Amino acid sequence: MAYKQKIVSIQQGNIVEVTKTQRLPVKNKIRNNRQNVTTLVQSELNNKNAINNLRLLLLENFTAEDLYCTLTYKNEPTPAEAKKELANFRQHLQRFYKKLGAEVKYISITECLTKKQRIHHHIIIHVDNIRIKLSDIKSLWLNGWVKARVFGGTIEDCQRLANYLVKKKRNAFFTQPHIYKKRWNSSKNLQKPQQTTAIIHHKTWRNEPKIKKGYYLDKDSLINGYYIFEEGYYEYEYQFYRIIRLQQKEQPIKT
């Protein structure tokens, strides 16, 4: 037997995530003696993958000093008008950065809170060395109000924000599918984490993974579990864990 191993390298290898999966044929969909069992259907799997992809983009491209903004409206727009206004704002933002000799990075999503719409936008903006201020954002968004806070940039911040932004009941991708064809929009210059996949010719893996030199295991990330698909008779065993590069101490300068 063999299993598949996917390795995702983030921030030039400072964070590495490892996922091992193995498909196991079973007679029954659910085994009562299994621990950490998750039952999935295809729509839930798509949503789970979307959250994970957004989380990885946030980890790779955004840092602690970046701005997370919410853009609201004085007068409620139609979905088509909101789409146009957000596109205009992104263009203004790109021009603002260009004047400063920089290239903007962003991810934006549109939400509809209730049946009465209440459309608004969330956008995370990479600050880099550009000391963009809240007043600058307000000057580019003239349709209503701007709320902003510092992103944070930790692994937990990225997971929380990805979970928050990819919501079926509020994301305009689901509520306005004839207008919004993507769960989120982003600048084209975002870097994707490096991913490699390999087939490992062993029957299984160790419950406690061996950590390579120079890294430590994020113990809270380690999961040994199972996926069961409702419409099939296959059970997937999997392991996920994250390792983080040890910070090297700066050597004193010899004089």
C-alpha cells in the first residue's frame, strides 16, 4: 500500500504544512470505533477547500501591519452598483500606490447581511513600506463609511479571517451568483505557497511525525483522523500537521 503526501511551503519555508491521505475501502459508511471522524458531502468539501486556499493566501501575502477594512454605504446600492463601486475603489487604490512607487496587494469580498441586502465589502490591504493611513482609505471610498484595524498576521488570524469571509449565508458569491462569480477578488500579484505532492510507498505513517532539523511541531495543529463521504463507500484516513522554523539568534558582530 501507499499514501499521498502534500507539502505546502509558506513564507519561504518558515511555515510548512504536511497532509497525508490514504483511501480505505469500507463496508459501512461510518465505523463507530473511529475517532476524529468527519462526514463530508461535495459542497462541504468545496467550502472547506475554499477556506483553506484563502487561509494560505493570507499567510503567504499579508503581515501584522496590514489593514483589514470594511466599506459600507450611506445609500443601499443594488448588487450591480456595489460590484461597480468596489471595482472603482480597487482602481483608485492601485493608482494611489502607483503614485508612491509601489504595487498594491489586496483581497476583497462582498457580503449581503439580510433579505434587505445591506451590502458591504471587506478588503485586506498589504501596507508593506507604504504608510497608508485610514484617512487615505476614506479619501478613496466616498460612498459611506470605512472601518479599519490592523490585521495581526498570525496563523490564528488567517484562519479566523478565512472562516469569517467564506460564508454561504452572507457571501455574495452565493446570494448573488448571477453577478459575483468568485468567492473573493484579489490583486493579480499575490504569491501562492509552493506545493509538492508525492506518493509514499509505505503502509501508513507515524502518529507522531518526525520533525526535520531546524523546525518545531505546532502541537495544536496535529490531527490524525478520518473523512467519510456520504455518497460513497470510501473512508479516507488522514494526518495533518504544521511545523515552524526555529528563529535563529543573531550572531554578535566581531570587532
